[in-house]
Amino acid sequence: MQNDANVRTGTPAVRRFAVRLTLVYGAVFGLLGISLPFFPVWLKARGIDVGWIGLITALPSLTRFTVLPLITAFAERHQVLRQAITWLAFLTAIGHFALGLFATPLPILLIFALTACAWTPIMPMVDGYVLKGVARYDLDYGPLRLWGSVAFVAGALAGGVYVDRVAPGHLIWVIVAMALLGALASLGLQPIEDRAAHTEAVHRGAAVLLRRPGFLAIIFASALVQGSHAAYYAFGSVAWQAAGLGGVTISCLWSLGVVAEIVVFAVSPRFTWPPRLLVAVAATCAAVRWVLTAQQPPIGVLAAVQMMHGLSYGLTQVGIVGLMLRNVPSHVAATAQGYLAAAGGIVLGAATMASGVLFRGHGEGMYYPMAAMALLGAGLILVAGPWLVSDDETQEQEAQPQSDASGG
């Protein structure tokens, strides 16, 4: 992608963009770091059955292919990406506050469904905002993204300490506080929308995306590999707690994985392999990880396996972002992220609900189908090679003839 001729790396505008973005990434992932491992623990502390837990925790994934793409497309079409992020962040904080007022499954399910409608679009919208900034300022994605992972570790550790020292039934208020911090941080995002990208161009670009086999391969390969984490996300902490591990130990296991993820993001500018190959390698590592986790290894081995998260998640993310930068016009970056999240939501939602059934009947054997999903993602991205832009051709050079063709 081309730089803005008036903006250069290292200028005050670039530094402001990077600093404010890291604050938002930190708050958003800090919330995720607390809620992902410990929201199911809070539900269990409220007396919610594991079947209900599987259904409730699947809701964010389900909204990713229903409400989310509509919101991201609307925000990009009307060039209100920053404003939408802020409004949704405040609604997310309000929704989590409302959850803490109830203790029975049905109202929690209904409130969390509404909260998820506001919460799930935030991440792809922030990622779309980031892709626009990366293209405009000629920045590397990994060093920006790693601060979100740092915050995830801090959130997970804070949640673990809280679980061990305070009743798990009060965890929701820590989640509310972090959601509010995210909303306040979003107020500092600076304008990044491309005013030259008219509504008609955005409409045409968005329509073309879903007719590109390469783009469809990217989003569904990502969905399969990242969706293979469903059992881990929904029931990893519950299974470890049932095995006798304490809150701090559980949070340390989560944090080990994210520390490895941070390392991957930090060194990602040095990667020389094509993004498609990075995704295939990451998917294969994910399959190995889930097979090993299913063996219920001792804590020392489990800690080592957890560090494979840097590959199963982090390397997948780096590879997918590389593919998106090469294959998606920057003026529809947020819309493309919405489609990516929608595909991920379909797979992750189904896998999460299936994990509840599998966990009840087979315990940690639930990880074997996750390994199969990851391998399927590896195969998909490998066969998609002829449809993908894999060299250093600029996005404008790639997108222009396709956009013209889409005009009829």
C-alpha cells in the first residue's frame, strides 16, 4: 500500500496514532483477558449449568455473522468508524453491568445476547481502523498488536488473583471496570477515514470481496484455525479448575500462551515466508496443540503446550493480516474485517456449542475435533494459492481493475 505523501513514519501524527491505538488495544484486550478465561467461571459460580454456559458463551460468536457485518459495513459506508467504536464500547460496559444484576440463566442469556451485539463489532472495527493506519503510515502490524496481548496477560493475571482472593461471583464487576476503561480510551482515537473513498466505491468494493474466491478462502481458513480454539476458550478454565488447578495457576497458563503470542508479534516484521505459508504452519501447530492438550498432560508439559498459542493464534493472525493487506482494498478494510469476523463467528459459535456437549460426554476429548478443524484450515489456505496476491504488489494496483470491473 502507498503511504500518504504528507505523513511519514516517526512524525508526531504517526506517534499519536500509535500511542492512542495501543491504549485502545490495551483496554479491549484487557477486557478479553479477564472475560475469556473467567466469564465462564463467573457463570458457574452463579450456579449456571455447563449446557447453559456453552450456549451463553457462544453468543458473541453467533452475533459475528448476524449483527456484526451490518454494523461494520454501516460504519465504514458512512465514515463514522471512530464514533461507532466509542458508542459500542460504552454500550458494552452498560451491558456487562446489567449482567451482574441477575443470577438465573434466561435473563443472563438475553442480556448477554444484547451486550454481544455491541461488543463483538468493536474488535473488527478496531482492526479495520488499524489496517487503514498501517496502510497510510507504512507501519508494521505486529509491534502495534502486541500491546493488546500484553494487556490480555495483565487482565488474565488480575482475574486469577481476584478469583483466589474474592468470591468468583463478583468477577463481573472487574469485567465492567475494564469495559468502561475501553470506552474511555476510544475517545482518543484520531481521524483515519479516507474521505476520498466515496460511498459508491465502498459499496462496489464490498460487493466484489464476496465474489473473490481468494478472499473467501482467507476468511474461512482463518475461521477454521481460530475457531479450533473454541473448546479451549469456553471450557479450558473450567476443565483445569475441575482438575484441581487454582485461579492463579489457570491465569498463568493462559498468560504463558499469550506471552508466546507477544513474542511472535514482536518478531513478525522479520518473517520472510509468504503469509499463506505462515497460516498453514500455524494451523498445523494448532492441530498438534489440541491433540497434546487432550492427553491431559502434567502441569509442566501443559505449560509448554500452552506456549504453542503463539503459533496457533499469533502466527495465524500475522499471516491472515498479511493476506488481507495484499488482497483487500484499504477503503473497505473494516467491511472486510466484518466479513472475516462473520465467518469466524459461524465456525466458532458452532464449535463452542458443540464443545459443551463434547465436554459433558468426553471431557478433554473435546479437543480432537478442534485438531481436525485446524488441519482443514491448513488445507484450505494451501489450495487457495492461485487465487491470492502473494507478492509485494500495492493494494491500489491490485484493486483498481477489479473495482472498475465491478462497476459493470
